[in-house]
Amino acid sequence: MIAIAPAVQHNWDWRAAGNFVCGGTGSGLLAMAAGAAWLGEPLFEVAAIAALAIIGLGLFLVWLEIGRPWRFANVFRNPATSWMSREAWAAALLFPVGALGAVTGSPVLISIAAALAMVFLFCQARMLHAAKGIPAWRDAAVVPLVNATGLTEGGGLLLAAAAMTGGAPNWLSITVLILVIWRGVLMLVYVYRLRGRKLPIAARGSLASMALLVVMAGSLLPAALLITTVPDWAQALGGLLAAGAGWYFKYVLVCRLAFTQGFAIEHSPTRGRSPAGPGARPGWAR
Amino acid sequence: MTRYVMVADLRRCVGCQTCTAACRTANGTPPGVQWRRVLDMEIGTYPDVRRTFVPVGCMHCEDPPCMQVCPSTATRKRDDGIVTIDYDLCIGCAYCAVACPYQARYKVERENYAYDGEPMASEVAKRDPDRIGVSTKCTFCVDRIDAGIDNGLTPGEDPEATPVCVNSCIAGALHFGDVEDPGSNVSRLLAENHFFRMHEELGTGPSIYYLWDRA
């Protein structure tokens, strides 16, 4: 029996979600490392190396998913229209520049790598937006949300690491505070845009529960923890919540919220003496 | 300029799935892969219920989202509108599959057969390792079209140059031809009948037209 109503896609699984999780976290972390480099914070090189490793892990996960892994170099062939190709090119430039910056300790090179990481992150967001077959991805609100989430994940992770290893600097706490609030607002915008007829009925439950958790545990709670002067453990918890909520969002977005378009007809046909009738769009609200 | 399209007359389709079987036989698709499918849609509530059979597959869109997203350039659109996949270039990322709003693309990770274990003789004959781990979909039987044209035949009129699903249709519901030719069978059908295209609002410009009433 062929499913007519929208159903969760199975072409991309947790490995693809892992690429979005690691790509966002690594890119965000690299952006924070660039900030740390200019402010003369210690160990920014370590953060940059960790960021590259995380991005690399994500790409490795997606490499495990493709059907012909030894043809991976073909991914570079279509930067003219494919955001996946552009993502690959951004990664190809990002790794040598980032590694050189980390080895030499050059804030300029780290900053260039961070800019490339932002391009990489933007490409990931546009990849989802370009997937016309998945209503939860193709909405334009997914682009700023995925970008903000990536920055929040990276900032949250660095904040947690800094808080657990001797205290987080104020600028980082404030940056993450701003990011969690921004991400929360963008999540609400995303949910608002997908109301009504823009999402299959079956996907609504997953969207509502995910958004509630991300806003509550990923924005409000970390904001409450970071808005006052708090001990290091609370800063670390706030950072981990900010990052973890982003990881959860990406997993749900790829693996649970990714319902297909389904099938629809605008009219049912005339049949013998029976006149034409209304169409149908199974799985969607009228 | 030529642009090949398919016309499905919903008034005529009886849901026999002969087109599905013909496609699977001609193209040797493995279990679970149906490049041509016929949906069985029930519309309404008792006692006012209708049943409509809807042939679907790759829509060979005018602006194919699968081609735009393909990172390897494996998916291309020919000048005659047929969207093709180069199995030697495809990396099997399945980005095209999530970009397609018609669920027309398939990726098979390993060879499998209709009956567990050994393949049947027909499966051996149609075996194509190039299709493992890559995206596949309806080709509008492009090999038949090209061979037919080379032999001076007209796709949509001469069966040897026409997709097998169209040839096999027992009800005369499926038609194929050049929509840019005002004298073609499909142009005539579209002029004489009301039609729609699926998910028109997405802007893909699908090349399967559904007839639902006389104009």
C-alpha cells in the first residue's frame, strides 16, 4: 500500500542530523574562538581546533550516509546551484585556514576561518530551505533559525567548557544570553509561520513539543541562569542547556519533523453520469 | 522546441496497476521501487464517497528542485524536458529525494530480490549494479524515445518510441507526447479538457497533466 498522506522521510537519518548538529556547533564555536582571539583570551587555539574537529565529525557522519562514499569528490561539482556543493567548498577552505590559524595563533587567520564557518553554516541552513519536498524545511524561517542555533550551540559549548575550567569571561556569558533569547524568538517565529496549512497535520505534535522544549529549556532557563551573577556550575549548566536544546532541535527537524509533501488532487474527475467533485489533500488541514 | 509531457486522464484510470507492472518489468526495478505508481484515493465521507486513481512518478519538472540541489550534477534536464540521472556521477546523498515534492526518487543500498535469497532469471537479466547506492527514478523510458527518434518514429504516437507505461495502459488513460507541438495528441487533449498539475503552488512546473473533465 502506498502512503498518500505525508510521512516522515527516511532518506536522511541521524547521520544527516549529526552533520547539522556538528556543523552548527563547530561553526558557532569557531566564531566564538575568533572573538576570544581578539580579546586575548587564553586557549582560543584549542577552541579553534575543537571546532574544526567537530565540523569534521559532522562531515564524516554524512560521508557514512551517502550511497557511494568513494565518489565524495563529486560533491564539489555544482556550486552554481547546489547549497550542498557550496557547503563542501566552504569546508574545503575552512579546514586549512582554521588549522593554520590555530597552529600560528593568528587572530586574523582564525577570524577568516570563522567567516568561512559562517558561510558553511549559512549553506547548511539554505540546504534545508532548498528541500522543497519537506514542508518543515522549506519555510524561509528555517534559515535564520538554523544560523542562530549554530551560533548558540557553539557559544553554549564554549561557555560550559570555560566555566568548568576556571571561569567564563563576561563577554561570553552576555553573548550566549543574547543568542539564547534570539534563538527563542526565531523559534517562535518559525512555529508561527508553520501554523495552519503550511505543515501536515501529523507533524504538528512534534513541532509543538519540540518548540516548547527548546524555548523553555534552551532559552528561558539558560537566560535565567545567565542573567544574574551565578556560580560557575550554573554558567556551565546554562551553556550546556543552550547547546543541548540546539542539538535536540536539529535531531527533531531532520528525523521527526521531516514529513513529506504527500499527494493531492485539485479535482476528482467526472465518472459516467457522476459530475466532477472536489479534490483531496490527505494529511493536510482543509 | 520539444517538451515531452504525460497526460493522465483520471476519468479513465481504473487503478489496475498494469502501468506499474509494465514499468517494473521494462526497467527491472527491485522490490519496493516503483517508478510508476497509481495512488488509490478515497475522497469524502459516507455516503458521499468517491474513489480516484492517480498515476504518479517523476514529474520531469520544468524547474526541477532535484536538479538545483544535486551537488554532483548527476541530475540534469535535457532540451526536450526529460530529467535524467547519471548513475556514474551520483554520490547517493539523497538530497534530490528530499527536494522532490513528489516522492519520485528511490535509493537502494544493496541488491535485493522479490524472493529471499536467489534472484529469478528475469532479475539476473535486468541486474544493474550501477543503480546500487544512487538515486533512481522514472526516465520517461528515455532510451526508447531516443532509439525511436533515431529510427524516424514519433514519441507518443509510435509505441516503439513511447514509454512502456503508456503503451500498457488498458484504459487509454495515459498519453505521452510533445506539448510544444499544437498538433500532438497531448496538446489536443489539453485543449479539449480541464486539467491540473499536482502541487502547482510549489512552482516546479510538473510535466504530468491530469484531466478531470471536458472543457
